[in-house]
Amino acid sequence: QKEVEQDPGPLSVPEGAIVSLNCTYSNSAFQYFMWYRQYSRKGPELLMYTYSSGNKEDGRFTAQVDKSSKYISLFIRDSQPSDSATYLCAMSGRSGYSTLTFGKGTMLLVSP
Amino acid sequence: DVKVTQSSRYLVKRTGEKVFLECVQDMDHENMFWYRQDPGLGLRLIYFSYDVKMKEKGDIPEGYSVSREKKERFSLILESASTNQTSMYLCASSLYAGEETQYFGPGTRLLVL
């Protein structure tokens, strides 16, 4: 079983839709959870960061972590064509060197 | 804002050449990382460094080496480039051990012919 599973997509939605992106993981030691957005031919940029379980909201973006189910989600409200990108989940539980385990990314396409 | 820069956006090299990829961060971060990103395989950690002159192997170090002579600069070296090293190379940094958030550079697309 892979440590982090993420559906590669593509996920195609119309402008204005609510988007749900998800990752599952197997390592119960993970405590830090991140979402990165990566536009084509660019480096990933940090979108959301959460620690342990719960929700975090930032504008149109909401990150949810359910540690009991080993499941994390990113919701995008009122999606825009500019949200079209690949979304990577990342997580870590180790102290010390702070290396991250990444999902392979979900490609999102928002059509006008 | 954290800025991570990489010396080249695109590189074309020949098989057997020695290749240097440079990364510089301007926020006094302790940790620096090199990844490669390939379709279907995602991001894979090659090497990382948590201090000057220190390095640790990641998941796929074979065929690569690194150098960190100054805190702000982390170099990835392909001693003898091969076609299977054609990839997107991403550098990242984080503030210190225990700070999980990593900041990425724009990437270098390397083509080895």
C-alpha cells in the first residue's frame, strides 16, 4: 500500500462549482498536512497548512483533516478558471529533518 | 516572501556530461531539498541538507551528489548524466528542522540526450 494516495484526475468542473480534492494515507504518525498548488511548468506553491485534525479556512479554500479515517480534503468554493492546476497533498510526522511525503497530485480543470 | 531561485529553467545536456543545478534561497533557511518530478511518479526526494556541509540521502540518491558550502546555496550534481535523468528538478527550503512547510523554486527542466 502506498503511503499517500491521491486520484490523479483530471477533475473537470464548470466555473463556480465547489471542488473537493482528497488524499488518503496509511502512516498514523503523520501530524502535519499541507496542500500545494502547481501550475503547469512551475514549482509548487504552498496553499494550506494544518496541524493534526480539524478544519482550516482561507478565503475560498478549506482544508479538512480526519486523522481517525486517515483522510484529508481540500475544498474550493466558487471555483475559477485560474484555479486550474495540479494540487498536491503533502504530510509529515517525523521530527528532526522535516521531510515531506507527497501525493502524486490531482489535476483540476475549471472551464469558463 | 520567501524566494527560492534555481539557476536555469531549461537545460539540455549530453549523456555522460557532468551537470550542476544550483539553488539559492534568501530567507536564511536551514533545510534545503532537491526533488525530481516525473509524470505518474510524483515528487521524489533525492537529497536534503539540514546545515552547511551536511547532507542526507533521500529516496532516490543514486546517480546524484550534492554540495552545500554556504547556507543559502544547495547544488545538485549529476556526475555522468544519463537519459533516465531527464526530468523536472525542484529545489525547496524550510526554516528549520521541525518546521514542516517547504517553499519551492520554479524548477529546472533537464533534457539529457
